[in-house]
Amino acid sequence: MSAQMNRRNFLTTSAVVTAGALLSSLPSIVNAENVVKVKKATSTKTRVAIVGTGSRGAGMWGRTVINDYSDMVDYVGLCDRNPGRLEAAKKHMGATCKTYTDFDLMMKETKPDVLIVTTDDASHVEFIVKGMNYGCRILTEKPMTIDEFKCQTILDTQKKTGKEVIVTFNYRYSPHRTKIWELINSGEIGEVTSVDFHWYLDTSHGSDYFRRWHRLRENSGSLWVHKASHHFDLLGWWLNSEPEEVFAFGKLDFYGKNGKQRGTNCRSCNHKDTCDFYWDVNKNEYYKMLYTDNEQYDGYLRDGCVFRDDVDIFDKMDASIRYANGVQVAYSCVTYAPYEGYRIAFNGTKGRIDAWIQESNPVHDGGYDEIMITRNFGKRNYIRIPQSEGHGGGDKLMHDKIWRNVKEDPYKQTATIRDGAFAILTGVAARNSIDTGKPVKIASLTDLVPQPKKS
């Protein structure tokens, strides 16, 4: 393409691509013309119901959607097992629809077009399957589900009903990650042969997974699935291929039983004056409204102790992943780093791409992230990506794509049921590899056969 050739020529003569040049090279996913066309063609709003009104459901998929897309979306039902949190979420969202603690009753009475699933990970399968059987299009938070058996159930139901399942991988939409996709797919470093990908969760964000229901494998599938499915989805999207085999190591070295002092939760703990991980949940008005004010209904403690003995997930993880196109990936994740972010490098036949994000204590105060391109026998160039709010600027673009019904998808950012499956199956294979001490072939987990190139 001529645009790609112009960009390549520009990079060879300039050491830095400015923020303005970058933005001009990334066409908007939504423009006024597209929106006008949609409005003319759409006579009724999309009827939407949501199950799971925790912080993600009430916020990103609730209040945000109602505030920004009320011309396109009509919320017809909210469902949660906790009646107190349900009503608090409705108020926070500004919703006027009916609330339900009975999911089937909600579906029968409201007959939504779209069901949004934002419950705990282990229960995704129940609502995704039921939603398809009720005739809904499904939007589900990642991960799609937590193991290979539940994954196969979802795949089977989708084949039977023909209903669309979209996994909301918002990382795909951020300008930094989109630029990496563009560089790889325009051949800037030739054919990619291997990748080094290392993710760091800090002692604030990383520890929070060990406070909550995520700390139990039966709820979250471990961070191999809950968190790393985001990363594995990025890999498959960037490489345009599907994972074939995984060998992994993992251990619980820092949280859980490794702590020298522990309690049930922070508010009731005798060690609050000496524990570095003490956290006052009630200082966060949003969490107080949704969780601590409604504990009496289900006993869920949002400020659980990170050192509880029942923690059975890993806090450090390493994997070797082979993709069907021959690319080899070295991946790691640690959950107790002093800063938050990641480093990734793509080795290609013509050069290398290095990229990094440091989300806490940022390296640059100027509001940008960098991508470095080094060509074999050539010069090194830098691209600066303006920093954006909302998961790296991806949230708004993803919402526009979904709710404005924009058909254009130049970067192939919409994640299908197959994408969602391979994202979790990579983590499931890693988890199974640790349990058995052996490499695991992805094709042995479900009836999906990994393809060298995505269709």
C-alpha cells in the first residue's frame, strides 16, 4: 500500500515520528460520515441487558455506555446475585430499567438484542450459553471462560445457535498497540521469527488480584487465564497466527502462605499498622458504594488479605509458546514488581521492534510512550505515541466500534469467539503444563485446530 511505503520511507530518514505525524497515520475508526449513515439506517435502539454489576459492569459497560451512547443503546435489564449492589449500580449508571436477581426471568421479560457478561470468570460460561440460547448477541469481558471444558461448551453452543460472541479485548484498540500491529503487518522488520514479552504488575495492582475472588483458581482459572489472556490475545493479533504448543513454569512465591502476618480482610486486621499491603477500601467511594455497603447480602470482602492461606494461583509465571506459523515466544508475568508495565521485542528477518509501557512511575513525563525500530545494517528510529486515558486510549475506540455499528475494521481489532478461545487456551495449556511438567499441545484441549495464519 502507498501509505505504508510512505511511512517506511519516512522512518528511514527521520529519527523520531512526532505525535502529530503518528495521529495522522492512524485513521479514525469512527467519523461523522459513518455515524450519520448509521443513524439513517437504524430506526430503533439496541436493547441491552447486563449480568454482573460489579465495578466493570456498572462503570465501563454501564455508566459509560448510557452517558455516551444513549442515542444507540437502550438498557432493558440489569442482573446481579447481590440485590444491594444491583440497586447501587443502577443508581450509579443512571439507568431506568428494571433490575433482577433472577437471570432467566430478566431474559424472558426483557428480550434483549445484546447480553453483556461481566460476572466472575467461572460463571461466564453459564450466561454466555444461556444468552445465545435466548437469541442474543454476546459481549463478554475477558476471559471468555476459565478452562478447556467450558470453552468447548461455548464453542458447541455457538455452532448450534449461530449467535455472535465478541470478547472485549480493549488492549487491541490502544494507539500504542495498534501502531505495533501496523509496523509488523507492513513488513517493517520482515518476517517475525521470535518475540520476548514480559509483563510487570506492581505491588498495588498486582496485589489486588490476591485480595479478591481471583485468588482462587476455581474462580479465575489463575492469572494465566484472567490476566494473561489479554496478553495472549495481543500476541495472536500481532502475529496473525494461533498458538500451537506451550511449556510453562509457575509458582506462588510472594503472596498467600508466604506472608508473615495475615488476617481475613484489611478493615478487621490486627496488623493494619505494620502491613505494607494495608488498604482502606472505604476511601474509594465507588468501591464502598458497590461492595462494602452490600457485604451483608453475599459476604464478599473486597479488601481481603493478600496473604490468606487459601490462595492457590501463581504470582510468577514463565512460558515458551510456539505459534503455528513457527514464531517462538518467551513470555513472563510477575505480580509484585515495583512498577507497572511491559516490555516486548519482535525479532524479524530485517530488524527488531522494541516497545515498552511503564504505567506507574512513567519513564517520560512528556505524555508519550515509545516504540524503537532497529534495522539490520541500518539506523535506529523512534516513534512516540501520545499517552491516553482508558486502557491506553483503547476503551473509547472499542465502544465506538461496538455501539456505533461501524463496519470498518482496518486493524482487525474485533475479537471473535475463536480469538477468545485461543487467548484462554494458551493460559490453560500453561497451567496444565505446570501441573504435569510436560508441554501441552493446544489442539488437545478442544476441537479447534490452530492455523498458521488467521482467516
